[in-house]
Amino acid sequence: MRVFVNDDLPPEASAMLQALYSRSDASALDHLERVRERGADKFMASYYVGYGHASIGDCGYTTLFVEDVSLLACKAVQDNPLFSGQETSTRYIDFSRRPVVDPLGTAASQAILNRWIAFYAAAEPQLRAALSDTLVRPVGVGASTWSKAIAARAFDIVRGFLPAGVTSQTAWSTNLRQAQEHSLRLASHPLAEVQTVGTHCIEVLRERYPNSFGHVVSEEELAYLKRAGTAEAYIAPDPSRGLAFDCDAQVDAARLHREAGDLLRSRPRKASLPKSLGRYGRYVCRFTLDFGSFRDLQRHRGGLCAMPLLTDQLGIHPWYIEQLPPALQDEALELLRLQAAAIDALRAEGVPEVDLQYFQPLGMRVQVELNYDLPQMVYVAELRSGKTVHATLREIAWAMGRTLRAQHPDMALYLDESPDEMNWRRGDQDIVDRFSDARSAA
């Protein structure tokens, strides 16, 4: 037996090196010698274009960095069950100085965005001061950690008033095949900004990997992608559905417990259920959640999480108002009234709902639909019930947990059901430059 690692090749050459296993029983070490002799470019030109098999692209990975695009565009990039990557966090970063995308470019539209940012910028330091005055630093927690935790809590609250048009950045690690397919979907998105993102992704990928992205896409396929993008980009809200959590458990529980009951009962904390247990059925969960917390939930890739249309039809999640000091509550409610009227005026002028999303704040509730199998349902319920998770998302995790307990009362389930409170561990959830910190300390 021989096991070895090679990650020194460009993504296309690495993909071809793996693909040759399907046509040769020689060792990859032998093929590596041919790569070194010919060079990666000539090696690819010899094989990859003529092979004509899309699965080769599954074997080569690259990372795209998409910067200074709206939160809506970031979500579109991430709206893929195979997405892997990261995004700037509204729970830890001050967004008050970030540029904001205005798809209309009028005085009225700019005024709406400016009012959201002005409230966010003014409220954040007031919240920090209020939290510092009312909360007591736990014994043994350092001043720096506590200060970061206070700031994180403040950002948790004021992010509810950030407009979705504020800019962020996202990193997207993907194989070459998915890069091609998803970039084409982005280029067919109903938002013009997202179309531009998709076009730019295709251009930079084609320049960097000409052997993988040089083929022509037919007009028929492009037209179909456009129709699908228009029809499937967003799920519109249905106010008649109500706000309560509802979950349709389409699971053969009796068979599951008969055949795999021991795996459910004996699972230790932090261990994942076997993905094969998904064969017993699925859960379809429907509920409302603020768009800010939906962004966290959407990152889980083990199921389907449809993109909701961000509107003001369901109102702002009350948590964002309740967490403000009384004086700021009155100011926030007046701002919401003013902004709703201003957005209604744009709507009356014929601005499409998809474009009005840029002017809605992250605290607005949206209707969410999840389609999970059992292992994913358990994973998300447990992970998102933790104390460091945003309070509004914890409520959904608890509801998912209650559904699981009703269906599988003897299953080992590890939920954190402690009340929402200030958690100092948020101050430790950071990425720091140790060299810079050490140099500053010196």
C-alpha cells in the first residue's frame, strides 16, 4: 500500500493527474514525472480539452475572492449546496464605513440608505456604553476579552438596522466544475449586481484556467438558466402562512428506530450521525427569522435552504427593538416608520421588489424553508443552540430540537437550552496576528 500527498500542482494539472487514473493503472508518481517533463500547461493541453468529461473539473480546486459587493450578492454567491467559504461577519465587524450599493442612484434611494447607516453608527457606541454600565465582568475574564464580547453583543443588536445593500466580501473555495456552473447561474440572476459578479467570475476563471473554461455555452442553455434564475432566485413571503415554526417530519421513524436505534441512542456528544441515516426520510421546516440570522443558517450545506425575498411585509424581528435602551427604542421605531414610507414611495414608482431588498435592514423577518435529512437536522439543532449563537437563531434551533425529541424521544440529543445572556466567550472568538500583538506588547 502507498499513500502520499501532492498539492504542488496548479488546479487544472492536479485535476488531470487524478483523471488519468480512469484511463491508466500507472501510479500518479509516474504521471507526475510527465507533468514535470512537459510542464503543467502543455500537459493540460494534451489531455484535458480532448477528454470532454466534466467530472475532471471536480478534481481541481481554486478559491475566488469576491469583494465590495452587497450582502445580497454575497448570499447569491453562497446560494449553492456545495459552497465552501467565508464572509465578513456583521456580528464582529463595524460596517458603518463600508460603501453601500444603491441600484437606483437617486436622491430618495440614497437618503434611505444614509438614514440606516447613520442610526447604526450612532447607536453602536451608545449600546457599548449601556452594556458596559449594566453588565459585570466575570471573575477571571480579562479586560480585553470582555471589551471584545461587549462589542460583539452591540454588533448583534445594531446589525438589525444595517441595509442589505451594505458591502461585504466573501471567499469561495470550489472545484473547477462548480465554479463554471455556479458562475453561469450568477450571471443569470435577476439582480444586475449579481449578474456582474457572475460575469467577472467567468472572466477571471477563463483567464486563469483557459483549458477548463474555454468551451462555449449554447444559447439554449443560457436562455434556460435565465428563466430558472428568474423563477427560483427567491421565495416570496406569504403572510397568510403565519410566523410560527412548523416542521413536516417526512421520516419513517418506526423503521429508523428498528434498524438504527442503537446509533441514535449511543451517539456521544459532538459525534455526527452517519449520513446514511438520511435514507429514512426528511424534515421540511418552515418558519420566520430575521434576515441577519438567516445568513448564518444558510451557510449550512447539508440540505436545501431556499433564498427568501427580503421585504418589510413581516416586520422587523422584535428582538432588535427590545435589546435597545428605551431612548433608542423610540428612535428606532420612528426610523422604521419613516423608512417604510420612503420604501413604499419607491415601490409606488414601480421599483421591483428584488431591487427594494437593498433598502431593507437585516432585522426584517423573512420566511425560511429548510429541507434537511436527520443527520443535518441534528447537527444544526445542536450547533446553533450554543450560547455564542445569535439569540434569534437559537430560538429556531430549540424548535428544531423539540421536533426531534417528539419524533425520537430516546435519541441522544445535546442542546444548549440555557437562557440567552451576555457570553464573554464571544470575546475569545477572534483571529489575531500574534506577531503584531507580541510586537505591540513589547
